[in-house]
Amino acid sequence: MKVKEMIDALNLKLLTKDVSEDALYADVEGGYASDLLSNAMGQAKPGEVWVTMQGHQNVAAVASLIGLSAVIVAGDGPVAEDTLHKANMNDVVVLATEEPAFSVIGKLYDLGVGK
């Protein structure tokens, strides 16, 4: 599944408007869910989508460092402007949804992410 397909299927809001087309058409190879940055740094793998409620700029830094396909900020969590600036500069796709993380993860699984 491509990031763009995931956005459409889950009706996600694209917060990083300046990411490249390549970032939007990157493969989503799996998923990881955690609100702890240290967990994501140690456990998430390149090409995965990270589901979290965190919206501060370190989320963009971790996603870039790991090489994640995207970050989904669930539960209508706030996303700081400096996070979006850093994400756009590093071609990190940041998405948002009002749905809780549990629902998002279930829907990703139903779409075949992580199977």
C-alpha cells in the first residue's frame, strides 16, 4: 500500500503540504504504535507508519531518522507548527485523524498493513 492510498482509505488529513510526491507514494511496509519516542526509535522500522498522539517536533526528527513512511497523529492531538516545519524540511509525511489510535491501528490492519 502507498501512503497516498492509506490517506484516502482512512480519510486522513495531510498536515505536511510541502512533502514530495515520492513521499506520498512511498510504500507502507508495516506499522508501529507508541507514544514514547524512545520506543519508536528502538522498535519502529524504515517504511513503517507510526501511530501516536504526540505532535511535538521530536516526532518529525525520529520519523526522519528512522525513515518512516508516515506519522499519524491520532485522537485529534495537537501538532505544533515547528513539527510541521521540520517534517516538511525532511520530507516526512505527517497525517492527522480525530479517531483514537486503537481504531486507526485496526483499520490499518484491515487494509493489510502489517500482515
